[in-house]
Amino acid sequence: MLIRYKKAFEKIAMGLLSFMPQEKDLKKLQQTMLNYEQENDWQLFLWKDEDIVGLIGVVIGEEAIEVRHISVNPSHRHEGIGKAMLRTLSDIYSNKMLKPNENTAAFFEKCDLNNKELDI
């Protein structure tokens, strides 16, 4: 289940974000978290089964949703969680196209995701 980020989940969110190569530096990671907390068009979502095991961060534009971050706890990878987060997000924002940025494009390509497959 995809849930919206709350400040109470900050440590978990930072831990998941830190798995992304461009977020290894603590100062960069803190700035990214600040963006998600303060910028209206930046939205952070967490994937919760029994525990929080995934994260997806987006920037909402007028016509498209840019997927900036997507991360799954290493012990839960290859279970379809990343793809499920994208599908759920496309349901929430059904009037907008999901598109990757340079950091998430490889994941989109690996999953062979396209707008038709996401039912956008």
C-alpha cells in the first residue's frame, strides 16, 4: 500500500533514499528530504506491507509526474514492489503521464515500463 510521507517516517525515508547512488552524501540527502518536506510539487510516498519497505519520490508537473527517486529495501527487492509503486502512483494521478528522470530511467527500462503498461 502506498502512503504519503509524514515527518514521523523521516529516518526510514532517509535510509531508503540513501540506497540511491546520488543520495549517498549526507548533506545532499538532507537537502533532498527538505525539498520533499517544503516544496509543494515534490511528493514522497512510502510502500508499506507489514513494514515500510519502499519509497517513491516525484515532482508533479502540469502534464507529467517526474519520478525522481525510487528505492526498495534490498531484502525486499525482486518482489515487484517498485513496479507496484509505479502502478499505484499512476492510479492516483491517472490524468498525468509518469516519466523517469536520469536517476530512475534505468529502472523504467529494466522493467520495460511504458505508459500503456501502466494504464495511463
